Amino acid sequence: MQQNQPAGQNQTNVMPEPPTMVSTKDHLYISDMLSWNLLATKKAHFYAGFCQNPEIKSALEQAGQMHQQHYEKMLKHLKENPSPVNGTNSNLN
């Protein structure tokens, strides 16, 4: 869906710094992102185990490693930068 904007107003709203508090909706989205990456890691590893074609097996293993790295990077960032959720401390482990 496109938004109707007057000509010359194609500005994007860029947040210079992350907010000091994570909303409940944001917290749920972050939890979903962690779950999606972990699930993709597990599925790629699982299906790579059944592959006979070495190229496909390698591609699946690389995809699984990429998702695992994303998961670990997000988790590390969250542990190093705890943010209150609706005024309380959140623990996303």
C-alpha cells in the first residue's frame, strides 16, 4: 500500500538513537526474530543431514550457520544492552 505524500516530502523518519525503553510489541517482535533464526538454524542443519548432493548440503549448512550467527549476534547485543520493557527489566534468554 502506498501512502499519498505531497511532492517533495519523500523524507524517511530515521531514529538517531534507539529508544531507552522497548515496548511490549517490540519485545514480542525481538522474541519472534530470535525464534525464527533459531528455527531456521535447526531446519537447515536437519535437512543438510539428508542431502546427497554436496552442493546443496553445503548451501544448507552455510544458511544454517548464517542464521545461527544472526541469533547469537542479537542475543549478545541484548545481553550487553539490557533495556527496560514498560518500566521493568527484560530478560530475553
